[in-house]
Amino acid sequence: MLPPHAQQIADRLAFEDQEVVAAARLYASRRQELNREERDALAERARLADADKAGLLITEEHGHDDQGRNTTERKRDTARLEAVDAAVDAIRRKKALFGNAAPVARLTAERLKLELAKYPASKLVAVERPLVPLPKNGRAIDALPRFREATLELRAEHRASSNAPRTVTEVERAAHAEIERIADRGLPRTMRMFHGGDIEWPHHELPVSHLKVPDGLALVAFLLRDELKNKLSALLKVNASAFPDALSAEDKAERLAELEAEIDAAERIEAATVEQIIAEGGKAYHRPDASVLAVLSLGVGD
């Protein structure tokens, strides 16, 4: 069961979902009507063009000659073509003004429900919503883009730090460990020779045929263990210049922890700004990927 303030927000999101669905249906209906009107107008335009080409699109003007006799003058009826062209243009202008219905980028009640399902309800506790840090005479609606950008920048930095390469020291340690593993596999077995057998050279089994073939790499690693380490270390030091943003495991863990705390604070300020705008009678939405705990002013208890 959510605290009352959080339940109010959840209920509002559910209501917004219904409004968005209703607006999308209305848009689709109006768009279909405009498309039908355009098809009908184009069909009429094609029909009149065919009639004009066949010399059938004419208009008659009746009058009298000098002797007072009735006369009939037949002329090409361009006015009807111009009228249908104008109708097509008008419909297309309406469509352009109508635009394309882009769904509102917002946190939905469905995602809120899915995210909350990850937390046992008994462990969610109310957290005081932070005050929105506005300058004197500043407005929340004007500050929201700035706060949102700050959140997104921190999240981008978190992704970059998560994907940061390892330091050359860590890579060198891993490379040496791999050489040791391969070299140990390349150790020739000689115990059978004491009973008249042959040397058991390193081999590996092909996965499909299950044939055993000599393992030349393992034998070379066994023979040149230290030389391989030295050459590989030299190569890694050259390659390390391509990764100036490398982080050790400890530094990465520390930086990620710092960023997660900063992101949580930024998310809560952004969410507080959205709620303040709504409370002031404005319109604003939480980001689709916003932290639901920040939106609901909740935290995870012990």
C-alpha cells in the first residue's frame, strides 16, 4: 500500500494514460477523415482531368447575335479544375496543420506499476520531497529543462564510467594469468616414460570430431613463459595510450557509487519541479525513464 501522497501521483498517472489514449483515438479518427476527403478530391480531380483530355469538360454561354437570334458558345471549363485543385490544396493544408500525433514522452502508470513490483512494499518508506532550488522570482516551469538536463548528463556519465576500460595494470595482470594458465596446460607429461611409455605432449580436443590434436600454443607458452609476458606487457603499454579514461576496479566502483548518489538527488529535484509545476496549475510530465522512487518521494528502508 502506497502512502497517500504517492497514491495520488499514481492515480494521476493512470488518469493521464486514459487521456492520452482518448486523444490518440480522436487524432486517428480525424486523420482518417482527412485522408478520405483527400482521396475523394483526388479522384474527382482525376475524373475531371480525363473529361478535359477528351474534350468533354466544357461550359456553354448563351447569348444573341446581331439579328437577335439565340447563340451558344462552348468553352473549356477550367474553373472546375481550378476549384478541385483548390480543394485538394485546402485538405493538404489541414493535414499539415494537424501534424503527426507524437505520443507524449512521459512516465506511465504501467511502468510505475512494473518498477514498484521490484520493491517489497514493506521496504518502501516516505522521503521528504526536496525544495526546488529556484532563483529569486524564478519559475519552476522555466527551471525544469535545466534540472532535466543535469539528470541526463549524470546518467550519461554513469554509463560512460560503467563502460570505462580497465587500467593497463589490471589488463597486464589478467594477461599474465592467461599466459600462466596456457603455459601450465603446455607442460609435457613424462611420468609414463618411467614405465616405458612416451612423452605425453600437450593436446586439445576438437569439439565436433572429438579428435585430439597437438596444442602448439600451450607448448610455446610453456617454453617461453617469461618472454611472452614481457612482450605482451610492452604491447599493452603501447595500447594503453588509446584508453586515457581507464579506471581501476576500485576507482570505478567508487565513482559509480558517487554518481548514483548524485543521480538520485538530481532525479528527486527534477521530480519535485514537475510536481510543483502541476500544483501551480501548469502542465508537465515526468520523464518516461524517471526514477519512480524519486517521482513518488519514496526510499528503500532497511
